Amino acid sequence: MTTGVDEQLRALAMEAQGDIKADRCSIFELDREKGEVYSRVALGMGEQSIRLSTSRGLVGAVARSGQVLNLRDAYNDPRFDRSTDQRTGYRTKSLLTMPIRGKDRHVIGVFQALNKVSGIFTEEDEAKLQRYCEQASQILTASS
């Protein structure tokens, strides 16, 4: 079932994907009680969702630390969880993963862009994605 919030987040992810020229974008929401992040939007995944423990993967690392990750090749980072790639046949290479912060500045989600079409994500891409994170925060906090 798709909600209005999901539709807004999907539109935001699609806009970000085109703006920073990523192959795919995903927006994850943090469930603190369960210690998990789950995809609200995962472009390129059809109806499949992604649910991960915050103790696993790069999305989990960003959810825990609140730090930006901009990697040339995800497979060179030992924190990268290859299970989604293995399950789907997709090959993640470059990625830009940023925290989405709520009004209190606590992490409430994660925005991830995969595989920059022309190589690697730049500082300009980071600045752009930060603005999308702020918009995602407004959508997520308005719905809670």
C-alpha cells in the first residue's frame, strides 16, 4: 500500500536521482525501537523493500554515526553489506549516503544515491543531496 508520504518521498528520490545523475536512489526511515532502517523508497527495486539492522551495512553505519559517506567503490569498504546486490544482481559501485535529521537534529533516516552515471559523486552532489535530505526530513516529520 502506497501512502501520500511514500508518493512524496518517491517524487523526491526521482528528482534527486536526475539532479545528481545517480543510477538509483533510496530513502530509508530509522526505526530506533527495532534498531533497523527500512526503505520507504528504493528506486530500481520494484515493490521490493530493504530492511537492515543498524549494525549492518553502510546505511546502518550512517544511521548510527550521522556522518556522510561518499565512496568511489562500496566493495572496498568492509562495512558494505553485499546481500542486496547478491539478491538482486545489481552491482553497487560509487555511492553517496547521508543522514536525514529531524527537527531535534537526531538521525531519523538515510538518503542513499548509487552509481553516479559519470563516475564519482562530487562535493557539489553532496550539497545537492543535503538539500534533498532536508526536504525528506520535512516529509517524514510531518507524517509522524
